Amino acid sequence: MAGRPLPAHGHASRRTGRHSRRFVTHWLPLILWAAVITFLSSRPELPHVGPQLNTNDYLFDYIAHAAEFGLLFVLAWRAFRTSAGAWLSRQAAPMAWVVSAACAALDEAHQALVPGRMATLADWLADSAGAALAIGAVYLWFRLGMEERLQRLRGRSP
């Protein structure tokens, strides 16, 4: 029951290559960043560099939370925006925020199970706020025409 072999230089092989490239450039960074978040969440203690920077520990902690999940939002948005699913690509920003906020909630729940760590609503709010701020950053990116400029630099038309 062997299927038809795919042509070496046919349409199907180009499509497969394009999907593989999209996975590596768009989905893999999202997956790897989620793995980093999970790894950091599993540590009983994380170093606090706030005092060395002459800042309050809580201020530094909340900024770190916001940055961590702001980046998760951007990576999810990039992956969703280029998704083969038309609905997901049209709803990339709202879905990326929902995924980021859900991952933040799961991250906090996971931390509640790690000895030496605790889950807090304030951390989840900082995570979700970071993702929301990233929505604004993405909006400004497009509003200022940065995507078109980047495409021109790469030699592609927008």
C-alpha cells in the first residue's frame, strides 16, 4: 500500500519546505520561549538582581514578569499571524493575548507546586499587563510603518 511518491521539485515539496521554514522561524521560537518560562518556573529560587541595580525587588520582579510574557505575546502573535488557519491569522493579536494570559495563569499554578515558590495574583496581572503592553508595541510597529521598511530592507515588497 505504497502511496504515490512526491515529486522532487514539485509543488508539494515546495509547500513542505515553506511549512518547515515557517515552523523553524515562527513556531519554534514560541515553543522554546515557553520551555524557558517553564524551566524558570521550576526553579525553587531565582536570583534577585533588583538590589544590585538599586531598585526595589518587587519593581524589578514585576518588570521581569511583564517582559517575559510580553515576549511570549510577540512570539505567539508572529506564529499565529502566519498561520495556515485563516481565522487564527485574522485574530492573531487577541488570540496571542489569550494564550499569553492562559500561560501566565498556568505558570502561576505551576509555581504553587514548586517548593520555595508561590503563586500570586499580582504576578499574573504583571504577566498579563506585559502581554497587553506588547499589543500596543505591535500596533505602534505597524502604525509607524516599520513592517514595510523592514520588508524593503529585505528586498521584498510589502
